[in-house]
Amino acid sequence: MKVNELQVRQACDRIELEIVDLDEAREWSNARGNGTVCSATAKDDTGEVKITLWNDDIGKVKKGDKIVIENGWVGEYQGDKQLSTGRFGKLTVQE
């Protein structure tokens, strides 16, 4: 899959991206639990997309890394598409 094919509220079976920017990680807490979240920007040859990194995935990536997201989910926040691993996805950093 490519960035220009991502659709809000749809699954993303597999996508390869390069991390171009990482925001500061921040803590979150609600009735379901707590953890850490970080926003990032990633790109491929068709465009850029915001990525939401959760908990352990935050420490895996740095700017310039090439990643693969499998079984991801595309959401929307403030009018922008946001890709994440969702509940069942997996993020892998390519060597």
C-alpha cells in the first residue's frame, strides 16, 4: 500500500515508510489505563502521513528510519489522516 491509497476508517495491510519527523512523547491516562504516545510524520514516494506511535513502538524509531507497518489502521484527527498499528498491528524497523 502507498500513502496516497490510505483511507480514513480503513485497515492498512502493509506499508513501507520513512520517518521524517518525531514529536516529543507524552503521557496519557484515562479510565482504560495509561501509557505513552508520540506523533510522527512519515513518507513514501506518493506523499506524507501522520503516524501515531504507542508505548514500546516509540523507542523503536528515530528520524530517518525506514519502517513497515502491518495490519495498521487509518484514523483521523483534526482533519488529517493518522496511521497507527491499532490494536492488532505491528511496526518493524528495517535494517
